Amino acid sequence: MTKPPTAAQRRVIDAADPVTGRIRGTEAQLAALVKRGLAFRHPRPPHDHFLTPAGHRIREEAEPAAPAEPTAAAAGRVFAARIGGEEDAPRTGPARVREVHSAWQGLLELRRMTNPDGAVDRPCAWERTHLVRAAALALEAAGHAPAERDSEEGYRVRATPQPEAVAVYEPDGARLRACAATLEEAGWQVGEHTEPRTRARYLLASPRRA
């Protein structure tokens, strides 16, 4: 069984940037996390350290679920892109726009730092382990409107049984196609499908690898 991180290492992991995974600590703490496969040192200057997918999982296991701790989201301590239909959705407005823009820029920087060739036009490893959140951020950052709790209008991003694929629902055909264009531009492979039972149109999107 893998030995859990020390209290000091957990503080470094818990304080990581929620989008980019950038961490700060003493040289000994960072080296220990790298040795355990929970972080890596970026090869290019300024040689910052970032959580690996395993490090992200440890960080997220410690985060309380949104319904159990609504005040945490309200206080802005944990950013989450709008997936549509949430019970406790953040307020819209200029502050939210700035927050989403910052998160998207952080994700592009994470792509640059973690994709082997530094490419920003396709998803990185973090996005492949957080499919719904990653697709939702691309849509919200592009200005698409998420569905409110009791509304049929707006997009909804949902997990699917298929590996590395999310479903995007939007009842308006034109807006559904606009969502497809946004995801394709963000580096996702997108196909439009019809549910056999309801005949509803939806997108099936997967992160592009090359």
C-alpha cells in the first residue's frame, strides 16, 4: 500500500492551483513529491512544479462535495466551470466572466507546460482525467450559456459510459452546433448523435490526441 503524504506534503498539495496544478514549497517538499510521482518539475524555465494526475486525485479526494459545503464554492475557494443544471450555480456577472477567463488562460498554460510538444491546441492529461469539467470550461469560456436548474435552455455537459467521452446537450439546434464548433476549436473531436428513445440531438466529444 502506498504511504500517504506527510502533513507538510498535504499542505503543499492542497494549496495547488486548482486548474494548472502549480505547487509551491521547499526544495525538499517538492523533491519528495516528485519522487513519489505526485508532482513533476517542468523542464523549461522557470522550472515550476506541478501536480501529476495522481497528485490531482489526492487533492480532490480531500475537497468536500459541493452540496455538503456550499459556502466553499460561494466564497470562491474552489473554481468549477458550469456544467449546466446545477442546484447551487455561481452568480453571473463581470466577476464570473473574469474568473472563467482566468481559469481558461490557466488551462492553456497547463497545456503548454504539460503537453510533450508544448501545444496549446489540444487537451492535456489533466483534461483527460476531468472530462466534464474540461469540456464545460471550454464552453463557458467561449460565452455559451449553461442551463439553469429549472430551465430546458442552455447546455448541459454530462459523463458517458464511453472512455474519454462526454455528452453535451443543448435543445436549440443552432446553439448545439455552435457548441460543437467551440469544442473542435478547443481541441476536441466532436460528433452529433440522436438518442434512440427521445430523438434528442446531442454531441459526443472526446479530447483530440494529435
